[in-house]
Amino acid sequence: MNPRELLQKRQANWNELDQLCSRLGSLGGRRKMSGAEVTRFAALYRAACADLALAEAYHLPSAVVDRLQQLVARAHGVLYQGKRGRLEEAFAAIPKAVATDPYVHAAFGVFWVLFVVFCLLVKSDSVEGLADLVVGTENLSGVETAYAGGVDRSWGENLAMAGFYVRNNTGIGLMCFALGVWVLPGLAVLASNAITLGSTFGYMMRDQTGPASDNFQEFVMSHGPFELTAIVLSAGAGLRIGMSWIDTRGLTRTSSLLRGAQKSLPVLMLAVMLFLGAAAIEGLLSALNLGRETNLWFKGFVSWLTSSALMFYIVILGILQPMAQQDLNLDDGSSTTFDAGT
């Protein structure tokens, strides 16, 4: 059988592939594709590619070649539509990566246990002079003085401070991440930040601090959820890389480090976004002076909003995302979800 006769017999397959492309053009069609149809589509696509190569090699009529080129291009577009790039895939992997990362869990536990313990100890004066020992008398006096009269800045000053907070927050995150690669130094820095911040918060929340206490709490409540979470994530990302050097799980150290870096990328990406978000909120919103009652309501709402967003993004999406990626579609008991990007 010559190539022309062979390709003429293949026209039924081309028509079938064209019909499947039409079905796959809609989201509903993709979701209702059965497993057999998915396999058939892939086989027809490969066969059409082979037919196109044959038609071009034997210089068949341009009408045949043009039809095959259009059909292959259409099938290729349907197959790879919505395919994610590496950066997009990293963003999509963030919730699951953070919610299931044991090193993030470890960093979370170390930070918040120490933060809460020292905050309560200092606030209740259970250990006399603990805050002075941890933070330093001059530093505590400086913080108390800074918030004694509230924070009152112009918009120009707020913009300048937002830039300062970006640099400052990034520095903290970079230190936690870089030292986390060495494991013990990273844990030490994370613990130090937790103890210092917890002691400062506890000191400023005491009744003896007076108006400075209310002003301090009003200022930090807006950006606190983002900033403190970003510190934990930075340490967790560094800790994962450090542990990949120690526990290679049968890989070479280079391969293990590369794998650890790849897995820590989504966590580090979220930390960077949270640091930037915290800097913007701290610079532009935390210092707003809308009146005593309005300030509390507005900044309390911002705090609730940022905390809820974190819970939804990390916990809810991190848990539900794997479930949403299940291949089985129970509509007919035998079909499977077709994802054109896979």
C-alpha cells in the first residue's frame, strides 16, 4: 500500500481526533472524559503526528498536509493548554508544601512555644527582671518611649518607613534562612528571636506600661500575623536544606541538597511574600491615626483578615489541594478526570 492510500484510510482517525478536540475544548468535556477516551486521544494524537511526517516526506498534496498540520496543532494546543511553567507550579505548590513540611512544623513549634512562654512570664512578672535580662533595660525603655505618645507619621514618612521595613524584615528572614542551613545556628537564631519578641510583647502588654501598652498593641496587631509567620517559614526553609545535607536518604550530598532546595522553594517564596506584605501594612496602615475607637476596629479587622487569609491559604488549601487533584470522577463510576496539562 502506497503512502497516499495509507493516509486516505487514516481519515476516519483524523475525524475522530477532531471530534475529541472539540469535546476537550470545554472544561465540562475534559471533566467527563473516560479513561478509555483519554488513552484514545493520546494514541490518535501520536498517530496524527506520524501521518504528518509521512505526508511531508512523500510530498503529498498540500491540502492533505495543511489539514494534518492544522489537526496536529489543534490537538497539541488542547493537550498542553493551561500547562504551568515552573514558577507557576511553585506558586501552586505553596499551600501543600507549607502545610505538610515537617521542618516548618518544627520551626513553628520552637518559635511559638518560646514566644508564648516568655510573653506570659514577663507579662505576669513571674520572674523578676527577666525582660531586662533578655531584651536589655535601655532597649525596653526605648520601645516604651516610642509608643508612649502613639505613632503619628505623615504619608511621606509612612512610605519611607515601608521601604525601611522591607529591608529590615528581609534581613531578619535572610538570617533565619541562611543560618538554618547550618541547622543548630538556625535554631538558635529562631529561638533568640522568639524569646526577644515574646519578652518585648509581654513587657509592653503589662498594665504598668500605661498608654504605651495600648499604642503598641494597636500598632503591631495589623502586620504581626504576616511578619511572625514569615520568620517561621524562613527558618523552616533553611532547616530543610540543612537537614538534606545531614540526612541524604541514600542520595549523594549534592543531589540531596538540590532536592532539599527544590522542596524549600515554595516555603521560601511564601516567606518573601509575607515579609513584603508585612512591610507594606506596617508602613502604610499600622501607623494610621483614625481616632481611638476607629483605630481598634480597623486594625483589628486587618489583623483578622490577614490571620484568616493565612489559615485558609496554608491550612485549608494545603489539606484540600491533594484531594482536589484526585484522578477519579465518581459521576459515572468509571470515568476519570482529564487534565490537559498532564
